[in-house]
Amino acid sequence: MTYSDDIINLVLRSVKEGYSVSEASKMFKISIKTLHRWINLYMDINSNYLVTPTRKRSNRKFDGYADRVGSRLC
């Protein structure tokens, strides 16, 4: 399941404010393993801010479809 950036930031903010990982896991119904992965990927522990997730998004399906349709039109 893919979570939106807003959900990730909300969960990480709750952990930053003092909730334990297990409490946040139960509160948001997200696995502990996923929360630890988010903490390692997106949370900057040395400062007081959360790193906004940067995701690599690809449109492989769309690009492949555009290539097939484009070649028929020419």
C-alpha cells in the first residue's frame, strides 16, 4: 500500500512529539516495520524538522502506451 506524503509526515511528527513507535503503529494502523523504515528514510534526528519524503515516480505504463499510440499515428 502506498501512503501519501501527508500521512507519512503526520506519523513521523507524532513519533517526534514523543509517542513510541508501537503507540504510533497502533494509532495509525501501520506496521512497526514500516514506521522504522520511514524513520530511517525520512526523519532527520539531529535537527528539529522532518525531511519531506522525495519519491521517484515513474510513468512507465503511460510512457509505454504513448510510444505505441504515437507510432500508429505517424
